[in-house]
Amino acid sequence: MKIMSFNLLLMAAFFCSTHASAQKPAADVIIQNAKVWTVDPAQPQAQALAIMGDKIVAVGTNQQVILWRGKQTKLIDAHSKLVLPGFNDAHVHFADGGNSLSEVALKDASSPQEFVRRIAAHSATLPQGEWLIGGNWDDQAFSTPELPTRQMLDAVTPERPVFVTRYDGHMAVANSLVLKLAGIDRNTPDPIGGEIVRDREGNPTGLLRDAAMDKVFAVMPEPSTEKRLRTIRSGMQFAAQMGVTSLQDMNPPYADIAAYAILAESGELTSRMYLAPMLLQGEDIIKIGIRRAFGSDYLRLGALKAYSDGSLGSSTAYFHEAYLDAPHTRGLLAAEMQPIEGMRERMIKADKAGLQLCIHAIGDDGVSAILDLFEDVVKENGSRDRRFRIEHAQHLAQKDFARFAALGVIASVQPYHAIDDGRFVDKRIGHDRASRTYAFRSFLDHGVKLAIGTDWTVAPLDPMSTIHAAVTRATIDGQFPQGWRPEQKLTVAEVVHAYTMGSAYAEFQEHVKGSVTVGKLADIVILSQDIFKIAPEQIKDVKIEKTMVGGKLLYQRK
């Protein structure tokens, strides 16, 4: 009787064990034998993680995580390589980036002759009558810096509309045909917030700065919906190759937003997008009741973008004092800032409606003016968690670091710009102002939160180039191999945090993504080398081995 009872107990225990085992959920994917840098202070490092659906369900040792293995679980052996959360680029111009993959490439043209040659060669590939646009040229890359002119373009493309932009997006050069189409001649006045550059006789050279470009945009043909869809698809594929799983798209036109919606509806979005259309369009967003971070895990709205000024490279960033190499100007205040009362009213109204404000400000006076306006918004609407952002925040007056912190303003920065502009900053604005330029360390020392991005296509989308820039500050011309303004360098850990959790915080998504944490989205990258261990100068050569978004493998290096 005792033996029978014991056997029955064994059978019952076995039945309960097998039943419990059958009920336990199994992971879809397990990544093991990894060096997981989680960006989660509660569990900074791990060996493995498990994914079920689009979420992370376990993080720990190989032994702990393998318990989630089932018959259908896919095992990925990381071979001791570094695993990070997917990168979140806090500032891109995504359609421009997607277009740049097939447009004429002028950024590294080393002379006016090479600039013209590339335009002529690309023109030969285009259908008759199609505009030649894009380019991202850099006059500082010429062996002898020189601004291009319409005469250069006319020599090789007299019958095709040509409008190619400087890589910062704040200046472009047009050929004579485009100037004619836009109605720009010697009698055309400079618009508010812009400049038509003229020669000694008063004739347009073809160069247009900031708001002056709007006349060309008004006559430029709009791309078709299918073209917009192709552009976004190309951009998403490229983003996956770069390990960028989330992107915050600044000032997309409504037609691009509609294209994103088409792709979201068809399940084709593979990058997570947070869209910030122009504040000037804020009335439309307010009317339909959208508030910050509205939408799905793949497509969200709720931020608005505005401009305070231009850029340093185009001499349109707005400073308290004049440029040293252009003493007749201290830059251009953006058209939407004139009059300032209009900007204040729009910002207060948008903030009251629960929308997030992301304001481009580069020159120190441009930054100060936006901080003043943020103070006005808080005074009018009261305190709350609103997460003001200043995009770029490149040049600061000393007093404004503390104001950033007091107002809780996020510095949305692009480190690659530091190693680019570092070639000529001191010449343009002098040693004192340059000491507070791209001041990433100073921001952190003052308790300011950083969100990191690239401003693609102004800078490369590649996170490795961005991290390398932030930790070395070695300028792209080799002039400062030990770092330009080295006191402002960041550590690799600080950059990775700002590029993941920092950017997630900047879009109100820090509880959803940004770290390898149980319950968060399974957006994961595996790197070819450990960027925490190798020499900083080697980081730019590290490759993305795998990119996963929502547990799906989107890219694998061959």
C-alpha cells in the first residue's frame, strides 16, 4: 500500500512538472554568449537576453536565459561580441537622407573643378527637364575654400534646373535657369531671415541663404507619393545597416507624413519614427487634438520644430557679437522669429495644447532668445514635464548653461558637427566663444540631459562616426588629432547612454525603449568590436554585425 501510494505521488509530480513545463512560454529568440551593455543601471551588463514577440522577456547569464528556450526558439550566438540597445537618432531629415543615397555627391569634392565635373556627370544620367538637386557640398573641403556660383553651374548645365545645397542646409547655389524660374534678379529684395548673395555689380551670384531659398522651393516640382515611399524605404534599409532603430524626423512636410502613414498601415515601417513638423503648422496639429508622443511604437507625432537662426558654416547662426571673418554681420534671425511676438504666441499655444517644442538654435544669441521664450512659456502655462528641446545648441553664452538646467531643456546635439566645424570655428568667432562651442561636457556638468543624433544628411548617419567624434573630437582635416577643445570630450559610456536612453527620454519613450531591459522593445544591435575596450580612434571603423527591431532581424553583415 505504501509502495502504491509512493508511485502515485511520483506520477502526480511528473504530471504536474510536465504540465507546468508545457504551459511555460518559450522565447522566440535568444541571444547568448554576448557582452550585453544594457544601459540599465539596475543590471548594467549581462551575457544573454530572450525575446518574445517584440519585447525583451529575460536578461541575465547564459544559464538563466536558456531556461526560456523552447522547440521553436532561434538561438543566436554572439561569440562574445558587444550587444547594445538599438541607436536612436534624435535629429534627422529623413527624406533628405533617403534622397541623398541616389543624388549627386558633392560633400568631398576637393575643388571647384571637381564640383562642376560631378554635377555634369550626374546631369548626364537624368531625364531631360528633371531638376538636379541635393549635393551637400562643402566649400571648406576645397583645397582653397571658395563659394560656388551660378556661372560654374551654367557652364555645364545651362538647360537643366540645378539647385544644390550646402551640407548644412542653410545655403544653396542655383543656376541661372532656376533663378529665372524663381523670379530672382538684381531687383529682388532680400527676404526677412534670408539673403540673396550678390556680386559687386549687384547681380545674384546664385547663392541663396536661409529664407531666400524659399523662392526656389516654391517653384520646385513636388515628388510623387511613390517617389516619397521609395525614398523612405531606402532610408529605412540604410538605417538598419547603420544599427539605427529609431529616428526623430525634423520638419517633415505633410506629404512625407502621409507616406509614413501608408507604410505603417501596410506594416512596412521597419524604423521607429517620431515626427516633428513645423511649428508654423501647429494650428493643424492642435485642431485634431494630438499631444506629445501620440501614436504607435512605429509612428508617432506630437512634437513641433521651429528655427531661431541659421548655421555657422553659412554665417547665418545668430550671435551676440559679429563674426570675426565677416564683421558686417552677426548672423540671421530666422524669419519665423520676426516679429518675436509671433514666435512667442505660437510656442505658448502649442505648449498649452500639450505639444513638445523642438527649436533649432545655433548661435549664442539664437540660443539665448529661445531660452527667453521658454521662460515665457513656463510663466504663461505653468510648470510640468514638457521636455523642451534645443536642437543643435552649438554655441552658448556662459550664463545659459544654468538656464538650460533650470528649465529642464534637453540639449539635442550632433557630435560629428564638432569635428567638422572645428576646422574653422576659431577663425569665425574667436577663442573665447569657441571655448563654449559643442560644449558637451559643460552640459553634463551643469546637469543638462543630452540626446544624441546626426542631423543626417548634414552628417553621416553612422553611429560609430558619431561616437568617435564625441570621444576624440579629432577634426576631419587631421588638424587636431588629440581633439579640438578636448576638455569637452565624453566617455564612450556617456555617448552610448545619450544615444539610446537620452534620445528615448527626449521623445517621452524612456519606459518603452532605450535599454536592454525586461518589458522593453527588442531593438538590438551587435557590433563587430567592443567599443568600450578598443582605442577611441578605432571606433569609427567598427561595423554593425546585426540589427534587430522588435525582435526581427533586419540586417546581418555578410
